[in-house]
Amino acid sequence: MPRYGFLSTHPPTRCGLATFNAALAAHLTGGGEPGGVVRVTDGTDDQGATPTGVVHTWSARTPGGWREAAAALNTYDIAVVQHEYGIYPGVDGRDLLPLLRRLDVPSIVVLHTVLRQPTPRQRSLLEQIVAEAAAVVTMTDTARDRLLVGYAVDPTRVTVIPHGTADPVGGSGPRRTRPHLLTWGLLGPGKGIEWSLRALARLQDLEPTPTFTVAGRTHPKVIEQQGERYRAGLHQLGAQLGVAHTVDYQAVYHDSATLGALIRSADVVLLPYDSREQVTSGVLVEAVAAGIPVVATPFPHAVELLTGGPGLVVPYADPTALATAVRRILTESGLAARLAGRRRPVAAELRWPAVAARYAALADRLTATGPPVVSGVSA
């Protein structure tokens, strides 16, 4: 079995990339195969004990830190690298490129974002990253197609493996007497919470009226740039709309058991994101796997996963359409059950053991043969 080295943000850092990497690492090394994490940080949370499984910390405050990070990864058989603009040091995270060039072992680079309209520098950087990687993983067909059409890359290096999700843990929590709408994740502009509030105001004629939970802290980068201005604006908007008393803001980072119980208590998950770029959403995957009907705007991952499946897609910035979709799920006989039923074939392939098995097969192929994999072949 190959020995895995992972490069990414990692807990205790709280972000989607860190959560993803921790889950993938746990499932790839959980059977006893050795592995280690090279943890990327912004330099503000490097104090304290080294987290379990972390063999090296690459701080953005360390000039040329990519050299030591590459040396740590070279002690393994294969490097699994999470890529997102802004995670690595340098403009657009460009310090990742010399690290990849310094690796003596094959690398799998997981692309969490593929921009439709990148800057020339972002396009060039990603093209070079793909050229250096032994294999590149996108988590949706949309992201793969966008990469092949918009960038000069070798399609034989690209394969699709979906975003993983865990089996729900924890109890179901207390039974609610009112319909429960939910969204969760790090909070900031672009999440579309304001559209959910405006939709909620249009559902006040329902009996009983729905409640809405917004779970998650404000994104650290948002706090750094503007403090809690966005969250305060949501509170003000809710008051103006007359729905503040029905909204529960849980500004915490829930553990898996608490979050699992919260998800299972929901009747509808709302994801009215403003982004036209989002090709991967961990929140969407978790909601679908849990069998909760989703109402989302047509960001790429939602279109791919929900069209004809376990949810409804509504136009951007349209609270009336959002409210209409929620009303249908809450009042139309059998609709919620039909949407939940459509998720079963999708959910099985999204579970982490199945997803990790595909990464393991890809890693086995690379360490055995060296050449890039054939595009479109499931790993």
C-alpha cells in the first residue's frame, strides 16, 4: 500500500479545505497505512501543540517554506495536494508551483475551484500546476469540462472523483413543531442568506410558520476585512422584514454529532448562493447524502447534483422563486418524499469510504506505473 503525504490546510484550522483533507486522510490511512499531513497555515495559528497526524507546518510567514514542505512530502510514496487560490503563499498561491516541481514522488492535485473567468496569471498558474501533477482530480463533471475547455491542459491527467461525505452521526434532536429551514457553513457575502430572509418573509402565511437556522461562524477572511458587518446586516434585515423572531443564528463551529442532528431536524436546506463559479459545495453534498430536500440557485455543482434529483433549482437573487420552491416542498403532498428518494443512488457514491477507495485506486495506479491516468476513467 502506498504511503500518503497530504498537503493542505488542516484542523484545527476551520475551513472547508481543512475538513475535506482531514476526512480524506482519515479514510485513506484508517486501515493502518502510514501517512502524514503537511499543514499549510497563514502563520496566525501556529502556536500550541502540533495536531495529530501533522508532520510539518508550512507557514505563509516563512520565506521559501515550500522547500521544507516538499522535503517532508518526499518521504512518502505519493503526495495528495488540495488546491485553492489564496491558500498557499505568494500571489494566487504561486508558491505551490515550485513545491510541485521539487517533488520526487507522484502528486495528485485536487482542484476545489476552477474559475470560469480567471485572470491571465491564475490561468497560467493552474495550467502549470496541472502539467506538474501526475494526476488532477475535479469533484464534478462541470469542473472537469470547464478545465478542459478554458485551460490548456492535458485531458489524460484529469479524472472526476466526487466530494465525500460522512454517514450522519449523533441523535436526531428534539422534535420540532414548526417547519425548519436550514443553512450552514462559514458565513460571508455571497452565501445568499439575505435572499433566504426575504423568502422567509413571503412564507409567513403558512400555518405553522417556518423557522430558519443559520449555523456557522463568519469566515475568518471576512472578519479580517470587515469584521461582523455582514452578520449585523442580516440581523437588521430580518428585523426590517419582521422575521427576526423566527431566525436562529448559531455563530459556532458545530462538531459532527451536533451538526448531524441539526441537519436531520431540517425540512429544507437553503443554498441560494450568489456565486456562478462554485463547482464544489460540501454543504450541498452533506444535505443530499442526508436525504434533506435542497433548494439552491443554479451554481454549477447544484445544477449537476440537483437537476432531476433530490432538490429544486431556482434563479439567482429571486426570493419569490425561493419562497415558492420552499412552499411546494412543505405543502405539496409527497414532494418531499419523492425528492428524498431520488438521493439514494447519488448518496451511495458520495460516502467517504467509496470516495477514498477511488483515490486509493488512483494512487495505486500512479505508484505502479507512473504515467497519468486516462481522462474519464473512474479511479
